[in-house]
Amino acid sequence: MAQTSSARNVPYVISLPNGIELGAMVKIRGTVPENADRFQIDLMCSKGQEPDIALHFNPRFDQNKVVFNSRKSGSWGTEEYGHDFPFRHRQAFEVLIITDQEGFKVVIGDQKYHHFRYRIPLSEVCGLEVSGKVMLESVNIF
């Protein structure tokens, strides 16, 4: 399942035809540009106009918070929020998403940031998309 990409263009979309396994890690490195208001990392469960999303990770500079959510059948769930805002304009970042028994563990830098419980089964994840105002350095799935 290991996939590596030097991903510079957004939106960046990758298909995961074999899904994502328990214990898998998604590592995303990039830099937030000066004019960024938001970007997002989505683990998608379908394709199309409004795909189901198992994990929506959305740093919002305009609100100074990180939003976690899911979308099923076109409807967003209840938003969850990270405990602080670890992103800064013009600074590099590393986000690690780890799948465990109960959900997605998100690590930013070296710090555990948030645990988002599964609302959609992990077995339904079939793609990854990174979009918004962000400059990607790399995306690794292992």
C-alpha cells in the first residue's frame, strides 16, 4: 500500500483502489502561503460532485481553528475542533493521520492533536484529496 508522491499542485487527488488499512499512516508535508485562509485534507469514500468523506481535516485561518467532520449522503456531521491552532503562514508543516481501532489519530509535528472517531467505516475509504490554499511538498501513504 506504500505510495509516495512529490505533490505540488492542488487540488491533489489520489485514488486508493485497495482502500486504506487499519494501522496505515498518511503523511502530508507542505507550507501554508501568506494569503491562505483555509485548506483541507479529505479521506473520501466515493467520487463525484459531493462524495462521502470519512475524514474532513480543515485548518481555517479565517476562524483560527481546525475543523474535523465527515459527510454522508450529502450531509455534514457535527463539527469537532482541535484544541489549538498549530498552523502559521509561511511555515512548513507535517500532518500524520494514523488509522487505529476507533478512528483517525491526527499528529501535527510531533504532537498528538486530535482523535476523530469513525463515523463511516474505514473500509469505505477509496481516495485522498488535498485542496485549498496550501503548497504541498509530499504525500506519503504507508
